[in-house]
Amino acid sequence: RALDVGPETFRLVKGDRAAKKSASREIQCIKTFHRMESSGFYTLATVLIDYLGSRYICQSILPGILQGERSHTILLGSVDVEILMKCDEDFQELLKEKIGEPLNLLSRPVYTNPLSDNRREECRRMKKASLVVEAVEETKEKEVESEETMYTCCPLETKGIQGSDQRRYLLDFGRMTPRDANWVPQAQGGTGKWEATESVNRIPKSLFDEEWTMNVLRPELVNQWIRSEMSKFIEQKRKEYAEASAIDGNDADNEKPDVSAEGKTEKTKEDEKFTITEEEQRSVTDNLKLNVNVFLPDVRVVNREEMKLDEEKARAAASFLWDDVLPRITRAVRERGLSQAPVDGKGLTEFLHRSGVNCRYLGRLASLAREEELRDEKVKDDLKHGRLAVTPRRTMPQSWLDLLECEMVARAAKHVLDSYLVEGSLVGAARPLQITASFLSALVSEREETAAQTENRLEKRGLSIPDDDDLLGLVPFDLGTGDALPLPARSRTEIWQDIETEIGRRFRYNLVLFNKSNKSGRTIYTPLLRRFCQRTGIRLAAKDYNIGGACYTQGNSAAGRMFASYPISPVDIVDIVPLMKHSAAYYEGFSPCGLYPTLVTPPLQISLYDAKIALERAHLQMNGRGLSRALELTQEAATLYQRVTESGAHPGVVECVELMANIFHEANDPVLATANGAKALGLAVQSGGFDGPGVFHGHILMFQMLFAAREFDLCVKHLKAAMYILEISGGPRHVEHYDALHKLGAVYSHEEYKGKYCEEAARIFRELESLDPNDRLLEGFTLRALAKNLALCGDYRAAVESEKKANKSLSRFVSKDHAAMRESDADLKKYTQFAVKQGARSVVQKNIKEQEEMANAMAADLMAEEEQKKQDAKKK
């Protein structure tokens, strides 16, 4: 298990939480080494398994490690705090060349016994108290002075071992970048960014936490920072060159130019091209190398001046993340600058990682999003009261904050549930279904049921409620029916308090949408339930759960008997599958696993570097309109994947087939394009389920191709399927929902249908009128489309009102001479004329109708009189 092993081995992290995060960091480093095929080092096959709150580390055996000390040789590091670190010079040089240079790691001197005296004494006390750790035998090697140093570019915990197969193995390589200075207390050298923000409610005032010692910067962020610093350097050199050229130019004006025999003027410094030498580039990149051993607790420092410089560079990179990257992401979301907005929490995580942002910054991004929403509310109020001269075009999508909070709640809830399952020496894991069902019921509800509400619900449901036999059949063995082994039973209030506390600690954020009695109407429970089940391996039965209402968790009790929680009971949980993360995975996070692949647990999705490179080259060829070469490279990548993977249901194969569909689409071959698009969609469903982000994009791709092929009936089906997936994944206010709904209205109002579905199109555009498009200019075009369909339906008066609104909305952003304004004016005039004619015609028809009604009434009266006369005559 991934636990704090204390003095059993040489490690710097303390605490079980830090140990779990350290295992995850190490597997990411192993994945990087796999991509560096010629590194000269080897790693162990490593797999992490998360199951019922515990994390297990599974590794292959290092050759010779179990055959005695003479079968393997330690070349770097130490396996015990009482043994001095070793450093083989050849091994260290190879490490610097193959690992340090490509990963931009800085070599610095460290002590061979780097731990502080207090930490070493603490480890000695722990060893004496431990029943497992044996005392380390006195070494017979030559004594080494305690102040001896060695140079290294890797983490202090790294161990280099030469196995019995004579291969060099790297173990415990847990960091490729320095610790994140934003999560280091300012008193210990941190940036102080978090301390400058207000700490209220459940946000801790201090950043001191043993888990945060493993908070490191992402390699993508470091690369961005290096490029930014290089750009600044080049700009500064260009500025200095321009100033020097200007001074030389002024001096040259006072002298006659030198003319050669051919009569040509010789080059001056102004004509020379600005260049930077390789030595200058090398000097800058060397100065930007980072030390991965900064801000470490309980570690002695050899050269404090060098350490201060290294810490300053680490602070600069962390400040770049806080001051530049996070605001840039917020602006991109607001200005719709993203090529594809994240559909769900998984897509959000991948997007942030590509941008170099760790998920612990979800709280900061949510705070920035909340500030933008408050600014939009002020602008809206100023527009309403006429206090704003210039109208901003863009607004902040509300779905961005919804998605951020949903992901934070799902992540924090996973940690809280894990703590429930492992507490009391794993007592909770004895009956995981009961704890999990009660937790899920509290997670997707707004309040706890009263006793009267529970009684009424039980009476209405009757026999549909699970009985004791159903519940007892879910446990592998009988734990008794009394209170001898009480299960932790918590109320909804206690569960949400723990979740909000974890969010405050982990993300330094206070919720504004969730657990607020849904006052904002923006609580997305279905995406939350889906995302939480993804992160915990829970598989629920497909049924209509009454989420967002009251729940029953039997809180504040400690009964040992199982009970039917509401709205999710233990019998609704089909399975809890383990989650796996391995060093050769296609995706970075955990994936469900099982004994054999099924639709619920797909096969291992291996990442193949050669195939990925071929696919990237195919994308470049396609962007350059080299369609033939792009198709060859795509087929080559697909062939490489299919040779290794167990089935075609692999994300890499799906990407290849999708790219082939796009290539055929660009080549104006709709038949092959739609065929490959349908194949990619089917493989995406097999690979990640019917509701995955890849399936959503597959439906959108099929819609575009079928629309281009004028297969409107089929393209509508795919668009509706994409909208359904979007709603359960990202909520009904997702930024892509407006676009998809607008496309659906455009299809129904297409001229091909000749007004057949104008009423349905008008209904869709009326629905769009009540939604926020995050683009005030788009509101005008939506209103114009609504007016057009209302006119097709014959409702010219409503068309005039809609066109007036559109005209007013467009006038805020375009001039009167713009084509859109001219068309709007012409349509408004046309609709007005038709409305007047329709009104006059309706008046005439109304008069005619009234005259007909009067004539019919008079005729009825006459007929009644005649009938009465006939009856009177018969009586006589």
C-alpha cells in the first residue's frame, strides 16, 4: 500500500497522503522515461491500483534484488537514512547527459547525508519503536566524513541500482520539476500568493501541510516559462541592437558612404540581420535550468547563495503560472479563444494539464471566473439603466464556473469517501456498499428527509423498497445484526461539511453553487454523479434517480444493520471496480480495470510513442493541405496501434479513424468521410462508453459531414445525441449547448425543408432567446433567425417584434452601413408591410365573420318561428 513507511527506506515525504501523491508523481516520471527511448536507463514496470480507499503500488522485481547484496550494486543514493548516499561518477555523468540536459535539470552539490540532525534523530527513534524495521548493520567500508558532498541533478530520494542483468535502473525518481512555490509558506520562501488572498470559512490560514511537499510544477508549465524568458531575452537584445544601430546611423550621416568599384554602397550595421549566437542561447538556457531539490523540509543546504538563486528561479516559474497562465486561461474562456471547450471533468483535467496547470488551481480559476461573472452582472445592470456608453460583446460563460465547482466537489468527495472506507482499521471497507450508497445519496441531494417525509415515501413505494434479504445478500459474510460492529452512519450535513472542508484545504476555495439549497439554480447534480462515479469506480444501475431533492442516510446512528438509503440504495450499486494507472498508459489519469475487458472496463490503453509521432505528423500534413501524405501517415499510425493493442477500441485508433474521416471530408469524398466517421464513433463508444467526450465530438463530426452531404434527417439525429451527452456531462448551460441548439434550429429552417419545420425552428430559437450565448452580437443573429421563422409561420406581428430586438442588438456592435444592419432594416420593413396587410385582412375577415354570424342568427330565429307556427297549427 502507498503509505508512509517511516524509517524503512530513504524518503523525504511524511504522511500517508504525501506517500499516495508521491507514488503518482513517480509513475509520471517513469512515463516520461519511456518516451526517452535512448536514455540508457531502465525502470520497473509500475502500476497503481486504487480500490476502496487504498492505493496499492505494484512493481516488477529488480533483477538480483532478492538474491543477496552481491547480485546488485547501488550506484546512486541510499536505501536507508543511516547509510550515506553513494554516487558513481560514470553513472552521474550519464544521468546528467541523458536526463538532466533534456529535462532542463540543474546539477547542484548535496551532502551525502542530506537530512538534518533533527530528522535523523526522529528516524532513529522510530526505528527503535518499530517492530518491523531492523537495525542497520555497521558498514565495514571506509568511513566517510559527514560533510562530504556530491553533485546530482535528480531528486535526493532517487536510487540508481545496477541489477544482476548489468542494466542500470532508476528508482524513486519522483520529481522532474521543482516544488510549486505558490504552495510553499511564505515564511519558508514561497511566493505568498495564497497568503495575499483572503482566508475565510473553511480555507486554512496556513499553507503548511505535509501533502503539499509533493506539489510540483508541471513540465508543460516549465516549458512555457522558459519560452517566455527566452522571448524576453530576444526582445531585450533586439531593443539594444536597435538603439546601437540608431547611434551608429547618426554617426554615419556625417560621413560619406564608401562606394566600391561597381558603384554599390557597402553594407552598414543597419542592413545587417539581427541574430543571436549559439553561445548566447546556451548561456540563457543554462541560466534557466531548475533545481528539483528546492524548498525541501529537513534537508541541509551546501551552498546557501546558490540555493537562494535556485529558489528565486522556482518562484519566478510559479509566479508566471499565477500571474500569466491562469488569467490567460480565464480570458480565453471568456473570449471563446479555445478550439474546443472541455465537455466534462475529464476533458477539463486534460485541458489544464496541456496548459501546464495542476488541478489544485481549480479554486483559483473558479475565483477568477466568479470575478468575471460579478463584472458581467454590473455591466448588465448598467445597460438596463443606461449608464454604459460602450457595450462589451463577450460575457463569461456560466458553464465554466459550473464545471470547475463540479470537478472540485467530485475530487474532494473522493478523498472524503476514501477516508470513510479506511477509518477504524478498514472497518468501513467491510461493508462498502452501505457507506457508498449513503454517501452518494447525500452528495446528490439538497436536504435531509424528515421522519414524516420518510414514512410517506415508504408507504408510496411499498414493495419496491429493498428488504433485509436483498440487503444482506450484498455482503460476503455476516457481520452480525446488533451493534457489535457499528458502521459509520453520517448525516448529509456531516458529509457536506467534510467535503467543503476538504475543498477549502485542497483548493483554497469556498463553494458558491453547491450545497446552497440550489438558490442559484445552477447546481448540476447529474454531471457531478457521473464524474464522481468515474473517479471512484462506482457502477450504478441505470434508472431514474430522484436527485436534487431530499435524501435519507440514517445519519447520527451507529447501527450495524444495513438499510436502504435514498435516493440511491446499496442494491443500486452494481459494482465498484478498481482504478488503475500504469506507466505506459495512453491517458494520464486512472482508468477502470478488471480481470477481462468489458464495455464497463475496457482493455489496457497503451501509449505508443512511434504511432503518436506519426499521427502528429499527419495532422501537420493535413494543415498544410498535403492530404495524400497525411492519409499515409494516419494509416501507418493506425497499423502500429492495431499491431500492439488487444482490440480496435483504443483512443489512438479512434483518433486515426477520425483524422481519416476529416481527410476524406477535405478531399470532397462524403461517402468515405461518413463511413470513417461512423466507424470512429463506434470505436469511441467501445473505448470510453456512450457518454465520453470522444463520443460527443464523434457525433458533432458526423453532423458536419452529413450536413455537408445534405443528409439532414440523419445529421439531426447525431446532433440531438451530442446535445444529450453534453447535458449529462457538462450540464444544460454548457457553452457548447447554445451553439448546438442554434445549429439544430438552422437545420430545421433550411430551405431544403421549404418551411415544413418552421414552427419547430421558431420554438428552438425562442428557447435560445432565453439562454445566454456569452456573445451579445450572436443574440442579434438569433433574433433575426427567430423573426424569419415566425414570418414563415405567418405570425408577422411577432416577427416584427423579434426583428426590432435584433436590430437594436446589432446596432450596438455594427454600423448602419453594415450588411447585417441593411438586411435587418429591409426585413423589418418587409415584415411590417406584411403585418399591416395581415392586420387589415384580419379586420375584413372579422367583419365578414361577424356579418355571417348575424345572418346565421337571423336565419335561426326565422326557422324557430316557422317551427313554432307549425306546432301551433297541429294543436288546432
